[in-house]
Amino acid sequence: MNKNQHKIIVRHLKWIDKFAYEIMSNSSIRISGQDYSKTLLFLQVTKLHTSIAAVLELVKKGYGMDAMIVVRSMLNNLISCKWIMYSKSKTRAKRFIQYNTVLRKRFLAVALKYPEQKSHFLKVLVDEKEINSSYKKIEKKFKDRYSWSDKKIWRMAKDVGLNWDYDFIYNLASSLEHSDINSLNEYLAGIDHANKRFVFIGGPTPRYVMESGITSIKYMGEGLELFIKKFQLNKNYQKRLLRFANRVSVILRKD
């Protein structure tokens, strides 16, 4: 990736970051407290927007590998978001929200296990009885205490047409996040045979800058497209997003 390509990807990241802010700040958006799917969609797209801002800063400075870790979070978010809206949105959104009780129960168990760290869990320990009582009501619904959905994430990804993204992007980014041997090799520049030593890369590198930038734009765009339709916003937003997507596709063809 040359300097010009870097400038182009940063410019496009800035555009979608600004566009997302414009949409999320739209004064015509109204949400009822009982509309779980709209409430959750708003929160999920807000999270995507926060993530795209983080990717922008990392890409600007050349930290593509770290940006890919944020991209993994965006994909995870988008899969859940699209799967909830895909079918039975009210039921699925409610289940997603109810999972908070499972999380509170898990944190409570940790807090009780390490009483000397109690001050770090004050929010969790506000009412232990209330947590246990709430958990009993939904315990049977969540057989897997480590997932809000009754489906594995790869299955949800397939249901919403993101199976390639899961198989490739998710696993690649997971490799980087977990610092396995494959990802650690990315920091190896080569071998200095004369001095019999490895040469390592530290700091900014061009690796994964383009990939993380383009992929994060794609996920932010898909989240915004869903948001525009769900909240029935001005169709001009959809047209602007489509024109932008076409400009990004030109970059991919050139690359």
C-alpha cells in the first residue's frame, strides 16, 4: 500500500464516520421504551460508529493489525444486529437484553470469589438477592451462559449472509486478537543471516491497514443501511450511502 492509497482509505473512513454521526443525530428518530428491536438497533449502530472512529485513528497511524481486532468486534456486533432484525426481531431483541441478567450473575460469582476486590464490583453487588431472583426466572432459557443466542455465531452469520466474513475475517482477526503463532509471525520482518538474528517489526506498519479500513467501512455501511430502513429515514440517506459504496468499490477494483 502506497501513501496515496493510505490517504484515500483515511478519507473514506472520515466520510462514513461523519455520515454515521449525521444519521445518529437525526432529530426525527423516535423510540418507544417498549420497542426492544429499535432500542437495541440504535445501541448496536452507535457501537459500530464508536468502533469506526477507533479504526480511523488506528489506520491513520498505521496500526492495521490492531485495527483488525476492532473490526472483529464490529463483525460480531453486525452479525447479532442483522440476525435480530432478520426474523422475530421483538423476541430476539428481548432475549438479547435479558442476557444482561446472566452477565450480572457471572460477575457476581467472580466478585464473591475475590472478596478482597469487592470495591471493583460495587455496581454488581448492589443487590445480590435481586440478581439471584432475576436469574432464576430466565436460567432455563440460557443453557449456554456464555452466549446470548441459542445459536452459535457461525450459524447466525450464515443466516444473514455473512458466512464468508465469519470464515475469513472473523478467524483472521481472532488470530490477531489471541496473538497465536500465526499472528506473531506478522511481527517478523526477516532473518539477518550475517548476524544470526531475527529482525522484528515494531510500531506502525502497512500490514492490514487497507484490509481493516475497507472491511470496517463495509460493516459500518451495512449497519447504517439497516438503521435507515428500520427507522424509515429520508431516502436521500440511502442514495448517499449507495453512491459512497460505489466509490469504495472503485478502490477495490483498482487495488
